[in-house]
Amino acid sequence: MRSVKHSIGLSLIALALLLGILCVANFAQAMDYFLSENEILYRDEAIIFTLSTVLSLISVFFGSLALALGIIEDSINKLHQKLLDKL
């Protein structure tokens, strides 16, 4: 049975993957604007690219943390159950 932390962790990692796809798309579009020397559009796209990158990294961090805590919690629960069964 999966714990809530597993579900939250996997959801955040999925969100990070979607944000990562957005980062790549925005980076490609920003480079296109940069090469056309349209500085106003480039700045806007660079801001979006930076924000999506930061959000993606934050999401990966917290998703991995939640997933790790869920795995640790499950391990502790299994160990606790084994100790209770021995008593």
C-alpha cells in the first residue's frame, strides 16, 4: 500500500517533468527570439524560462524528499510490525 508521501512525491516529480518540457520549449523559443534580435520578446521568454527552471528544480527537490520520506516511513512501519509480531 502506498503512503500519502509516495503519492505526493510522485505527483511532484511528474509536475517537474512537465515543467522541464516547458523549459525546453521556452528555451528554444527564447533562442529563436534572441537570434532575431527582438530584445523585448527575448527578455519575456528568458524570464519565463528562468521561472519554469526554478519551479522545476524546486518540484524535483520536494518530490524526491517526499518520496524518500515515504520509503523511510514504510521501512520503519515494516520493521515495527516485525518487532510487534515477535512479541
